Amino acid sequence: MSGSCGDHCDDFDGASTTYKRALWAVIAINGIMFVVEMLAGFASHSTALRADALDFFGDTLTYALSLGVIGMALQTRARAALFKGFTLLAMGLFVAGTAIWQMFIPGLPEAPMMGGIGLLALMANLLSVFILLKFKDGDSNVRSVWLCSRNDAIGNVAVMAAAAMVAVTHSHWPDLIVALGMSALFLSSAIQIITRARSELGTQLA
């Protein structure tokens, strides 16, 4: 029956004023950082920075979608999460393809800019993680927001490490390796989100 939601009945669905305000704050942070990091990524010729900027953009869109479906039926929220999962999957594949393509293009990223922007992005994402920390457990829609913010913070640390390695080795490989690592993280999170959303859809239809 549609009213039977099994183990997912008690999952937080985001229907609170506090959570909505938190989500609006995180949307603003991600939107600003997308512009800043994408411009810096092109200026520094860093694939890892551009990958992280793309993640900020994707997060901005998916957080807005999450906000839009709060309070709707579980099936609607699960379908929104499923869409976000497949979007994250596409982003992971795109970043992987871009990194592989860059392997055959000569050029060295600008390490100081990579490190500086990576630190700024890390501060922005740690703020987002702090804002969302108490909402990390919930339905697939809420959970996907937490996973995206966590991924961003991990990605920023990796970008800063890549910047240091580029400076030391004078090679573009650390930048490309980090981009591939971020791609793997995107793909892993996408699988988690898609699996949880499909579980909720299956339970809803049972």
C-alpha cells in the first residue's frame, strides 16, 4: 500500500523552517563559489579547480531542487533524489573524461592560485558542512544534500594537496590525479543516492 513506508517512515524529510533557512544559506555559498572557482580554474589552467567549480554549480541546482520538494510525498522526494543521483553520475563521468583529455595537452597549472582558491573553497564548504551537520541523517533527499557538501570539503583538501604537489614536482599529474579522484567520489555518492532513492520508491509502491 502507498501508506506503508517501512523503515523510512521516521526519516527526516526537511520540513522545518530551520532546515529551509540552512539550505538557502548553503545555496548562496555554493552559487558564489561556483563563479569564483570556475574563473580561477580557467585562469590557473587547473582541471581539479574546474571540476570542483562544476561540483559547486551542480550543488547549487540540486539544493534548490531539494528545497522545492520539501514537504511533498515520499515518492516525489525520492524521484528528486534519483534525478540528483543521475546528475552526479553524469558529472563524475564528465570530470573523468576531461581529466583524461587533459593528459594529452601540455601545460602546468598555477600552483599558488590553485592553493589559494582551494583554501577559500574549503572554508566555504566547512561552513556549509557546519550549517548542515545536524541534518545529515534523513531521507534520500536530505541525505543527498549532506553528501554533496561533504564531497566538496574533501575535494577542496585534495585540490590544495594537488597544488602543493604541482609546485614541488612541476608536473600537471597531481592536478589530473585529484580530478580523477573527485570523479570517483562523485560516482560513489551517486550510487549511494540512487540506491537509497530506489529503495524508497520500491517501499512506497509496496
